Amino acid sequence: MKINSAVRWWFGGNFPEAQVKRISAYRPHGWGNLVKDRYRTWVVHPLRRRVARFWVIFLQKFFGLKVIAITGSAGKTTTKEMVASILKQKGETVASIANIDPIYNIPTSILKCTPATRFLVLEMGVEFPGEMDFYLWLVRPDIGVILNIYPTHLEFFGSVNGVYREKSRLVKSLNRSSTAVLNAKDNYLKRLGDKLGCNVVWFDDENDSAAAAVGRVLGVKENLIKIGLVKYQNPEHRMREIRHKSGALIIDDSYNNNPEAAKRALKIFTDISSTKKKVVVFGDMLELGKFEEKYHRELGNILAQNGLIFLIGVGPASRVLIKEAAKTMPNKTAWVEKNLQVLEYLKPYLKSGYAILIKGSRSIGLDKLVEQVVV
């Protein structure tokens, strides 16, 4: 179904067609809830976006508000929180909150700003082609940060090149007085260096390195950058260490999952767990399209080479991952369709001397599993 261009205009700045389809398809239960939802969707949110758009322009022009936008395939929320923690040491800072789609989150965050706000830190995650242009219609950043380019949302972008094209729009939109903060170790981002009409600052591939780079661009002193990083706290469900009452160490990384994020989480888990016996609960990596089987098979091989005591796969796509891992670690794997079935396999490992990584996404429900386990 082709979406009328007037509808997209009303939603705001050539609102992504895929998002219009998703919103239009949503049907809350009950007539009253449906009316409320349609009123918010078709009246409240389009008006809020326009108010937010002009409010941020006003604050930037007359009160010197600096806007920092962050995108990338992994680490966006962590970096956003680190940047906000650093900038709070210098002045009043507003940052977009977690777990809300940016199409709603960005306008809401903008409207939280006052003339006293010095810094606005926004997470600009993209899922569909055209979303970055919509964000840039809402707000023009002074600093654009791209953390990395990995295979994510391939169902919609088609390839990693498609991911690169969409995310790179953020820094290609910047002018001479703006700054792009880019990962020097990312092969895709290396292409951008000489093609941008703005200042470019490079960092290595760690979240705190990117956040520190933003702080330096904005004139934050080194001692305040260090204080900001010390005060930073991991966002919920992102490599959070939990000491279970049984003595087991649980690493909760159940917020999101994609191939590169999974590899990074596994590496950190291996370092943290040290000499403990290692167990991994792994949920489906979503929206990989035709690459779904390839990446699950690849992760199955990687997990099998990490000396795990046991591996549990959760969700339809993870069946391939478990089959692949079982070739190397027979009788040490299990596959379940739903998160509620995991606990029965996990209970024997909830004891001292064991480390358990729960790696998945909220869509698979592994965040709910964490809640069950830590009760």
C-alpha cells in the first residue's frame, strides 16, 4: 500500500512511509482506546513535532543551545548516557530517555528544554530508510556522532551499505561550524573523512572514548570529563552485573541484539567471568531479513568456541544457532521457543562459581527472564 505524500507531510517532514504503515496498522483493544490512539497519532503528535521543531530552532539561535545527535549500530544508549553525564558537569543537560521510539522521543526531549538548557543529547536510532531525514527535519545538530556501522535492520536496509547510507546522512547534513565525531576503527566511517563539509574529530571504538571526544569539542575540562564518566551508570539491561542470591554472577544484556553487539557482549562477558563456569542464554537477532540464517549460524560457531558449560537458544531463529553450536558442544545446548521455558534449563547453574550472560532483546522477552531469575 502506497502512502499518500500529504499524509507523510502531515505526520512531519516526509515522515518515513514504513513508520506510517506501522502506526496505521496498530489496533488497540477497545473502541475507546482506539479513538484515543487515533487522536494522539493524527492530531497530537504531528502538532507536537512542529512545536518542537520551532522551539529547538529558537533555543539554538537565541540561547546558544548545543544539540548532540548520536547514531550507530551498537552502543548508542550507553554513549548518550555517558555524554549526558559529562555535559552535566558543565551545564544544564537534557537527554532523550530510554525505550521510546525516536519519532516520539526526540520531540518530547526537545520540549523538556528551557532557555537555561545548555546541551540536548539525542539518540537517533534508525530502523527504516528515510528516518534520518525525518530526524534532521525536526532538529539540526551541532555535533553528530556515529559510533559504528554493523549489520542491523537488514530486512529494511538490504545490506550493510544501506545501513551506512542511512546513518551517514547525520554527518553529511552538518555545516562548517558543526562537528562530526567518528570511529577511526570503522572501515565504513573511514570513507567519510574527506567527504564532509564540517569539522571532523576521530575516536577509537570505545563508548567512553566517543563521549570524551564530544566533551572536548564542547570545551569540557579533562577533570570534569573524568568525573562525568565516573558518575555514569549503565542503562538498564545493558551489560548490567547482578550478584544472584545463589552466588552466581548474572550479566543482563537483554535490551537489544545484533551480530556485532553479540560478539562484543561475549568478549566482555569472557573478561568479566574470568575463571567462572560460563553459561549463555541467547535470544533471536531480529530484522536481519535474508541474512538471518547466516548470522545465527555464525554466532553459533563463535559461541561454541568460548568454553561454555551450557548454551540456551531462545526464539525461532536461534534454532539454527543451537544446531550449529551443538556440532562442537554436544549435550551442552538447549533450544526453547519462548522465554518462559528458559528457567527450567537455567536453574542448575544458579549457584556459586557460575557466570550467566543473558543476551537478547526485549522483543524476545529476555528482559522478563532477568526479572524472573533475580526474584
